[in-house]
Amino acid sequence: MFSNIGIPGLILILTLALIIFGPKKLPEIGRAFGQTLKEFKKSTRELTEDVMSDVEEEKKKLTK
């Protein structure tokens, strides 16, 4: 998705974000984005573990 942006495009996006949100708000936005990604990864990991444990239980039931 972002493979076509390149360095100049990334610099443009960061510059626009700095202009729009300002230097004081940008770190807060970055922190919020980081927390969101962290929670998303945690939820995804938990969901994957739940599904895998259910699959393992079904395999055990079928082998008995």
C-alpha cells in the first residue's frame, strides 16, 4: 500500500502533518497512534491464540 510513496512523498506527508497539527500536538497524535497499534496487535494475538486453542481441542476430540 505504501510502497509507492517513496522518501519525497513521506517527507511531504510529515511536513503537512506538522503544519496542520502543529509541533505541540504531533507527539500526542503519535503516542495515540502507537497505543492504538499496540492494542490492535494485542487483540489480534489473543484472537489468534483463542482460535488455535479451539482448533487443538477439536483435533484432540477427533483423535479420541
